Amino acid sequence: MTVDGKIVGKIGEPGLLVLLGVTHHDDARDVTWLARKVRELRIMREERSAGDLGAPILVVSQFTLYADARKGRRPTWKAAAPGAVSEPLYDAFCAELERAGSPVQRGIFGADMAVASINDGPITLILDSPARD
């Protein structure tokens, strides 16, 4: 992943690329649940998890995951939390993965990043933390 032509995050072995979007109601409980789920999902070769393998995880902040393009021709990102809410949760998510023992590479929050990925498999999942009342 590069910003202004400089590499800011890179994993050179099989691992996970996580595009992390944060919405208005997300909080620390969501961070804990999602970090554990990402680390423990058995989606690597031989039904192993990133945690089992010590696989690196590249985490990119991605507010555009909350785009709503149902009306018109211009998407809206009203469902995405503003940076003041989402950046601390992004940092907490990365820290939670690191606390659990995962090697983590990060993008630069809010930067215009060029992300390259070789999707070996391929497998792409959408994970959303459980709804709470």
C-alpha cells in the first residue's frame, strides 16, 4: 500500500487484507468482537486461521464501504462515521489484533492510498458485528 508513492504498509507472505469501515453505532465492543473474528476465522489454507498461522494482517480504513448508491448517480456516505469517531476505533482494532499476537501493518488513516492485493483463493467476506439492543 502506498501513499504519495511511498510504501506505508506491506505484507510479503500469505495473510489478510482487512478493509475496515466504521459506522455511527460502532464502539469498543464491536472492535473486540471483530478483531477476534478476523483472527480466528478458518479461511487460510488447510482450514487454518490467521491466528493459527501467525499470518500478517494489513488493515486499511475504508469509509466507502458504507456507501449508499440506491438513489441517483452519486453515492452518499452518511452511514460512515466521521473521522473523529472512526479513527480511534480503527486504531483500537489494530491494537486489539496486535495484543492477540497478530503482526499488523496499517495504512494512514484518511490518506489517499493505493492498495494492491493478490487475492489468492480467492475469498472475500463481509463481516459485521452483531446487532445489540
